[in-house]
Amino acid sequence: MKNIKYVYSINFDKIVRSPKNIIYLVYHYTGMKNENKALQRLRDKNSKVSCHYFIKKNGTIINMVPDKFTAWHASVSCWKKHNNLNDKSIGIEIQNPGHSHKYLGFSKKQIRSTLNLTKFLKKKYNIKSKNFLGHSDISPDRKKDPGEKFPWKYLSKHGIGIWHNLPKNELKRRNINISNIEKKLFQLYLRKIGYCFKKKQLKNVIKAFQRRYRSKKIDGKIDKECLEIAKNLVKLGLN
């Protein structure tokens, strides 16, 4: 891919991995106000964090760890049958102050670069549409990024990430209570989609689901709208 700059980090596993092992792509935001300090942190050996790609506010793409190495971006994580997704994924950090520093929308240039880079990586490693994830998807107890302002719906139109196909009239079910049986059914849908969790983690997992698929209301409560969205995703065979 053209127009990529290189600013390498030393924070990665030195063993070369097979391209076949790259099956996920994980999006993050930096969660830092200052872009240069975010870049410094991802290169600082004491931070023990890194990423493969960094997207600046102006859309510039920086390669920090070659794809063939495992970057340290996911840490404690789980999706479907896989734990600790670092060695199975590519990590993209996008500059954004995050929820702790007046969370902002992503710039148009960032979104354009995210789309172009992701399309390139999807083709290169044959990554399935359902395997594009947010950090909050795989670590819902610890993380909120890339957050509810990340353009999941837009990216899904380009085969990146999954999205439901419910008509608007079927989405007008927010705040409608559901039965205990339906709540258990929703949890089953979550697991089929890919979320990993224990009972005590359920609220944070629901919030992660809402941040991605129902961003207008993130309260950790299961309502009819959440149930219908999850049911539709599973029905589409994207689980």
C-alpha cells in the first residue's frame, strides 16, 4: 500500500508468524489528548504496548510494527474460542482523546484512511468480514474503544465488520422490556456473535454490544431493540 510512513516500535514479539495466523483486525483509539505523546508511548519499551498501524488526525498512516510480527495491542482478550488475540490479529490505533478526555468524532481523513488501510489488509490476509473487531468487543471489562462514534455502519457497507439489516420500523423497540427467557436468549446470541463473558461481566458486554450496534443509548440493559438486533445478526449467519 502506498503513502504509508514508517516509525517503528520495539514493542513486539520477535518470532515471525505465518500470514495464515492473521485472522482478526482490532481497532483502537489512543485515549490520549496529544498525538505525539501517543506515538511516543507506543514506542516506549516501558509502556509494553504497540500497534501495527497508527492513523493520525490528518489521516496519515504510520506503520509501527511489521505485520509479520505480533504487536502488543490486545492484551487480555477473548473472542469466540480464542484468548489473547495479539498473535492472531493486526492492531490499528487511531488518534482520539477517548472517553477520559472529551471523546471526539473521528475526522473524515481518519475514516478514509481507516477504510483504505482496512480494505488493503482484508484482501492481503483474506480476513473475514465478521473478524473486524473493536477493542471493547474483545476486552469489554477493560475497554471502551474505539467507541460509539466509530463508523461501524459505514465500514460494513464496504464488507468491513458486520451490521444488521433491520428496517427502521423494527428498530423502534428501545426501552421495551423483555422476559427473563428472552434475556437468556440474548446472551446466547451474544456468544454466537463472538462475545466471551461470565455472569458478572454481562453488563459490560451489553454496553460493548450497544456501543457498536445501538450507539444512541448505552446503558447495559437488555431491551427489545437489543434483542432484535442480536437476533438479526445471528440470522444473517454472521456468528
